[in-house]
Amino acid sequence: MVNFCPECGGDLKFDPASKDMICKSCGLFASREKLEELREKGRDQLKDGRNTLHDDYLDWWQTSKKEKQNR
């Protein structure tokens, strides 16, 4: 398991008393399952952002030179 915080990128440490992970930087306190959910959510948002950029670039590429100059 990767030991970085999905919120701030800080170092995560395991707390044996609560059996949760704690971020030393931002104080995030979450179970391993919750951390995985947060990471998955972040991956989905990144993927959506890349798809949007790709679609915008594709639209630009397919326009004529005159239309590009008018933008």
C-alpha cells in the first residue's frame, strides 16, 4: 500500500490503537478502505479532466485554419 495522503500528499502513518491511517501533514484520519475510496475518487477526477482537455484539443484540431485565427 502506498503511504501518501490523497488530500495533501503528506506521509501517512498507521495508528495501532485505532487501526486507521493518520496524515502527519494535514491530520487526515481514515481507515484503509476510506483512503482507497478517496484515491479512486481522485483518479476519476483526473481522468475526467484529461478527457475534457483531449476533447477540446480535438475540436480545435478539426476546425479550419480561418476559424482558429478568429478565436
